[in-house]
Amino acid sequence: MKQFLLTIILLPFLLSAQTEGKKIFSFSNSPIPDQNITAIATDNTGLNWIGTLEGLICYNGKRWHTITSKNSKLPSNKILSIKIVGNTKYIGTTEGLLVIDNNTWDVYTSKNSKLPSDKIRKIIKIKDNILIATSKGLVKYSNDFEVILSSDKNGIIDDDFISMNVDHNNVVWLGTNSGLYSFSNNIWRIYNTKNSELPNNNIWDIVIDGEGKKWIATKRGIITIQDDQWVLFNKKNTPLKTNTIKSLVYDDYDQIWVGTDKGVVSFDGEDWKKHKISHKKALVTSLFIDDFDNKWVCTLKDVIVYNIDGVEFKNNISAQNSVIVSK
């Protein structure tokens, strides 16, 4: 197996400003090849793994690695999901799953494994297992793949999962374009506009807060679920300027951050706050939070990082823990 150490490029921050008590960085001219960031995860060295539709970027606050299908075993440059457990990185793409365990890179597809589809939408950890949501069903992975649900096996209405999370009771919640699903102890439940208080069947994101409340992003606002109580937040009862909710994250200060097609707002349980974006194109394509509580706001123009305590990244990349690309 050949191994190649990617060249590290040192780039300064291009924009630093203090806005509304939050420090903002913009990466408009960074090596990020595509503003449509699809996933962010932080490893135990402090390295941020950033998935885009044009490759994988590794960033520690000062140095950048660029990983593509041309210089690595990455099966596709279109990254859809990233999950890091210990030293193992799970990279979901449109053409298979890449598992990086130390310096070993293995690619799994529907041809060489039990994956029902090569399109890996979301990856989460539940107990000692990895759950993988694909465009054709749900798979559990430990030492091997086990199909939990697929169109061929269960005949479920919609197995193209686009969002997924797990609550404090190990109930798995999955979003599709035809409703919300929950899975626990081999029991599936389906929620849609006909049998529940969902305002819309397009479930774009799912977040669990510190109290176990489920926050569901839809095309018609945010719905929360706790103890069988459903509460709807939209532009009628909040400062939200739109009901189109693109993305949600939950931070260390018990705040919910909401990315919409008209900007970013946060909610601390009592008050809503709008956060200024430095340009007119305020459409938020995605919203992520890393292990340092930095909020990554991805727009059509650039990527902005918010943190009330100032944006900081752990900086300990060395020759020993740099990213090794195997081919």
C-alpha cells in the first residue's frame, strides 16, 4: 500500500470582525472548493474534516489538506456525511463509504458489501454500532453490515433518508421527503401531515437538545417534540422571516441555531436573536457545529464561523498526526 503525505498549505484568515458580540471569520478565498459544505467533524487531534461537493478538506485553524478521488482512495468527491469515532473516520459519499482506520483506507459499496445503495446520506453512532442512512435504506455496521430497513426487505413507504439523529433514549429519528420516522427495538413509527402535527413532510434536519427535545426542520417551520407534545415555530409566532428551515444545530450554551433561506437566528429557550450575515445573499445552505462550539454558517457566497467566546481551533498537526492518503 502506497502512502502519500499531502502538502500542508498555510493560509491566513481573510476576514475577522466583531459583530453582535461574536467573532466572525470568512473563508471566501480559502482552499474550500465549494461553498456547499455538506459535513463537518472534528477528530481527537483537533483537526476539522470538512466535506464538500468537490472533495474533502482537513483544517486545524491554520493549515489545510485537500483530499480528492485523484490523490486518495476517496470513492467520490461528492461528500455527503462524516462521522468520527475514536481514531476511525467514516466518510459517506455518493459512490460509497470510505472508512479510515489509522492509515488504512477501505471503501465499501453495494457491490462489495451489504450496503443497499452507494449514496451514504448520514452516519451516526448508537451504542457500539454505526448506523448508516442511505438513499435506499438503513444499515447497521460493526464488524459487518446488517440491513435494518430497505425497500426490498420491508416495503417501507420512503427509505431515502436525508436526515438522522438519535435521542437520549436511543430512539433513532430519520427524515425523508414524505415524513418523519422513528426506530427503536425493531419498531418503526411514521409521522406525516395526515397523522401528526407535522406542518410539512419534507424533513431537512433533526436536532436533539439537552433535555431530549426533538427539533425538526421543515419547509413550513420548526416543529419540536417532547413527551408527545408538539410545538410549531414559524414566522407567525417568532422573528423568523421565513418558514423554510434549512439546517439546525445545538450549541454548548443550550441554544438552537437555525439556518434559513433568509439568514441565521438563534433561540435560547426564551428569546430569539438574529445574526447578521455580511452580504445580501443570506441564503444559508447548511449549518454545522464543531467540537469547539464554532458554528459554521455556509451561504451561497462564503463560509462564516461564529463563536461567542471567539473562534479558536486546536493546532497540533505534526508529522505524526498529519493526514496520510493511501492509494
